Amino acid sequence: MTPDITVIILTKNEEKNIEAAISSAKQISNRIIVIDSGSEDNTTFLAEKNGAEVFFHEWLGHAKQFNWALDNCDINTTWVFRLDADERISKELAQEINIKVKNTEVVGFEMRWRVYFMNKWIKHGGTHKPYFLRLFRFGRGKVEEKLMDEHIIVDGKVEKLEGDLIHYDYKGIDAWLSKHIWYSNLELSMYNSQMNMTGGNVKQKRKRSIYYKLPPFFRARLYFFFRYYIQMGFLDGREGKIFCFMQAYWYRYLVDAKIFEYNLQNK
């Protein structure tokens, strides 16, 4: 383990996740910072109990919250790792990080998600393909000011890692629905105000642009067909079908319904 990485975790009411997140972070760091935005459960107590430093900052969005941590938490390590409370650094990823950060000229590292849904690893449907940047040299990166799907933008060379960052946040279908209702509101706001913003992932921006040029509601059907059949989501069994169905016919259809309602109200 190297002490030259600071791990930053943003939280609100994450008592079910925070201990596992901190435990995984300790594989790569001696300093773990939790930026809490007003938890009403035992999140902050458990974070401090497990050795993290806890700071309070009023919630202004993922990007502003993380950038505030970069500017206000006296970070003196070479590297910073952004970890969500519902994520775990796999052992393979931790071992790779601890080796590669010691002798490298790159300024950032990209990795992939290993997504779990209903306690099953969803290996197909496109979930394990995209790379995203989470580890970067302090002072060489910031999070772009987007409402959602924000990226860390760095100045310099980026390298891909082989190990996975595990996304494990299934608290039941009700919690999943509530979380995605919140996401749908952010998606609506971004559709109206930030759709043309780009970031570290140009491919994602291009895909989003193409998607929103397709006919509303019908594009949700195409989204399901693409992820379930073309990207072989059906290979993940019943859990995979539920996951693809909920992502497309529930979440994406809900976003289109909100866009439709917004347009009606603002004619």
C-alpha cells in the first residue's frame, strides 16, 4: 500500500455502504476523506469510526462537491482517487494501482465498472465496456461542472488499468426507483441547459447526442433492444433482463415523459 493517494468519498445517508467503501479504500490509501452533505443516519459516525476524516459541505451537485474537496481539504498527496460510497476497489485493482503509481509519468488512470444488480454481476449489456477516469495527480485534474455524467478532466497522458472498480449499491427495487427518479430530474435539467457540454469521454457525448435525436419514447425501445440483444444482456439471465428493462422501459421512458411534460408546460 502507498500512502501517496488521498481517497475522496461523497456521502449522504450511506450507512449501508460507507464501511465497505472505506475498507476497500484502505488498500491504496492512508488518508480517506468523506464529504458529507447532511446525513440523517449513521454515515458520519461509521466513517469516523473506520478512520476517515469527515467534512461537511452543503450539497451543490457531484462536481461542485468534489471540486470543493480538492480546494479545501489540505491535500498533500501526489494522487487523488474519487470513490463513490456505493463502490469498492477490487483487490486486483488495488494491487495494480499500488504498483503503477510509483513509477509513471502519466497524470491519470482510467478503469472499468463491474456492476452488480440484485446481487449478480451484470457482465453484459454494455456495462463492462466503458472506461472512466478516477485516479489522477493532484493539481492536474478537476471535475467538469455538469449536473450528471460528469467527468474528471486532466491535463496530460492517461493510461487504462485492467482491474475493476466494483459498483455494488442494490438496496432493493424501491431504493433503485427512488434514486433513478432523482437521476431523471437531473437528466431533464441537463437536457434543457447542458446537453452540448463535453467532457473527458467524447464517445459518450456522441452517443448521447445521437440518442436524443431519435424519436421520443421509441428511443427507449431501441435502447432496450440494443443493450439486451445486440450487447447480449440476455446472457445475464433474469437479473440481466430486469436490469436492461428497468434502464430502458422505466428510466429512459421516464426521462422522455418528463421532457414531454416540460414541453407541454412551456409552450
